[in-house]
Amino acid sequence: MSINKNRPKNPAAEGVYMVSLGCPKNLVDSEVMAGLLVSSGIPLNFDLESARYFLVNTCAFLPGARSECQRVIEEGIRWKNAAPQVRKLIVAGCLIQQDKNQEIRSLYPEVDAWSGVDGVGDIVRTLENADGGSTVGDSDLPTYLYNEATPRLQLTLPHVAYLKVADGCNNCCSYCSIPLIRGRLRSRSVESVVKEAQSLIESGVYEIILIAQDITAYGADRSDGATLAKLLHELDKLNGDYCLRLLYTHPAHYTDEFFVEYAVNKHLLPYLDIPLQHINDAILQQMGRKCSRQTIEDVLRKIRASRPDSTIRTTFITGLPGEGKAEFAELLEFVKNQKFDRLGVFSYSPEPGTPAAERTDRVDTTEADRRAEIIMEAQRKISLAGNRALKGQKLTVICDSVSGHGRKAIGRVLTKDAPEIDNLVHLSSRNRPLYAGRVYQATVSEAETFDLYAIVC
């Protein structure tokens, strides 16, 4: 998230201009850092030119993300060089954890301080002592985890908030660098999450999005019996007008206890994000996914049986080591048959330090990209057919932004679409103004591949 640069310039250098890159989990870290700064008397500055500090919270999950980080760091260096006596550049987050050999740090000596995942809670001291490229909080396996008492400044839409219930991951899939970057699974207590959720509701948040690297593994590291089902059960008791959404689940960690809670929870949306990654048994085994095709199909069946209105979102990877024509054909056929409501696909790229990166039976990059496009072309047809089937139906839509004197808005089907990930609804109103953060009943008038057009009833 890049802060708006179009504010009037202030000649006095003060405050922090912040850029948050990557996923919602990273955004929560940025919100925590912002909260700690503001509560310590260091304001955020929405104008780059008048800021004293440039703070970028980085993402390092894929090559494209790392390239984006470098572009922003280089932007920060140009900004610093224009007034080196007063300006400081600080780089934080996942890129530092991924930079085990300090190649990035040696490439940019102009950076005043580097702060890893464990440095989130020490960001104030890092800024105050920024000088000479010092590094803090880059332990091999991060352990930091904020709680309900940690200052946090919400940077999302006022009616939407992410609530990180755990960090790190124990799955250690062969292609994934997340455990190397974020460390082992560490879950907050049920009490801590519930207290923060109640606080968010009281501040006006309607849509609470519970997030973790693998939210279905929540509590597995704790000795107090915490599970995702128990957490959801307690969250369902809170006072106020709110709904809950889950990101991201793992097919190997669904439990019967979860399905019982999923079927009856009044506030939990029937929306589940399950990155399946592949469907061929040999590929799944090589990936270390700890599940088979049969496991996946059983989970999908149980989801739809528990709540027939469930929206299932997934992602796949094409071109994984060992994926031949037959394995890809199986994946493509699976996508066509399952008709997922929402789907994304990535072509494989080797991540440093992972076992898959050492494999020699990689698929050519061009072929991996071609396969990804074939999957997406199949999904476009599925999505268009699904959207066209909604024409004339009344849907529950949450409004995110308003224009046209309140008569037009952009929103999402509440049960089907997560913010900044899924499809959009273009709303119009004939008789009354629309307001961001409110939920409306709207009749679908037109349908495109990924967008709907609807008129508020």
C-alpha cells in the first residue's frame, strides 16, 4: 500500500512515509508498526517530500515481489539522496529474512536500517537509531507475534479489517519459502483474538477477516486445546453487527470439529480459500502437501454438504518439477469438473533454500506460463457462466466505495468475494444514496467474466 502523494508539501521534515508491500498478513505487520509509531509520538506523513523517514515493509515470497521491493528501495534511495542530512530510509519485513547471505543489504548501502520480522515490535527504536545500515530483528526463525494489547493503526477500508490469529508455518512444503521467512507456527490465544475482534467491532468494523499462513492449523502449537473451531465458536458470541471470513486454509488440516462449527456459525461467511496447488498424487507427494487427491475431494464434498451455498476459492501452480503432460492434463480436467467459484494460478518459480529449487526436472518457464494460461482460460469460461446464471437474482452486496453523488458504487458479493482478491459488483441506485460500508440487496442486471452490474433494490 503506497500512501497518497497528492497532499500539500510541508517544508519541515517530519513523520514517516510508509509503503506496505505484499499480502494482508504483511499489511497487519505494517498496521502494528504504524500503531507503535503514532502511539510513541511519531506521526505518519502522507506526503513523501516532507517526510523525515521512508519506511518500506517488504514481501519476498516470489521473484516478482522481490523485484517490486527493489524498485521501491531504489525510489527511497533517490528520495534520500535529495536531502541526505535529514532523511532516513528503513527497510523492514520479509525481504530481510529471505536475504540470508545479505546480498540485498550489500547491494543498497544507502539504507540506514534493516529490520526483519522480529523487528516489528522494535520499530520505534529502529527509526530513532537508524544509521549506517544497522540490522535488527533478523533471527533465523522469527518468533514475534502481536496481541490485543499491541498498538495498531487500521490502514484498510474502515469497515474491513484483517485479524492475524497466527504467524509462521509448520507445513514446510518443498516449493515454499514461507517457513524460512516467517518461522514456525505460533498461534495467539483464543482470548487474545476474541478481545481484538470485539475491539474492531466496537470501532465500526463490519467484515473481520481472520488470517494466517494456514488458519486450519491454528492452535496446533498450543497446549491449551485451542482449535479453529473453538475460536470460531467464541467469536460467534460477540456483541455487534459483524461477519467473519477465513484466509487461508489447508486441505490436510480440515477436521470434523470444524465442519460442525462451519455448519452452524451465524457470523462465519460461507467462503473458504483453499490453496490446493495441484491434484496429481505424485506431484502432491513431491510437494510435501500431506494430502492426496482423495483427501482433497473429500474436503470439497464435506464443505458443500455442510453449507451448499459455500464459495470455494483456490489457487494452483503449473510447471512444478515433475509435472509432465499427463499430470497437467489431470489438473486441467479437475479444474473443469470442479467449477471453482474463484481461482488463481501461478507458474512455478524456484524459491531459494527450498528442496524443489534443487530439482533438475523443472518444466521450461515458457511452458509453465502456457499451462497457467490454459488453466485461466478454462476458469474464465467457468466464471462467465457462473456470473451469467446470476442475472436477475437478488444478492447481498457490501459497498466499498461510492461515486456519482452517491448513486454509483463498487462493492462485492458478501458471501463470494474477499476484498482486493475476488470479483467486483458495479452498483447503481435509482432512488437513494449509497454509503461505503453498508450492505445492500441488489438485483444483477449484467454479467461479465469477473464483474457483475447490479441495481440496489
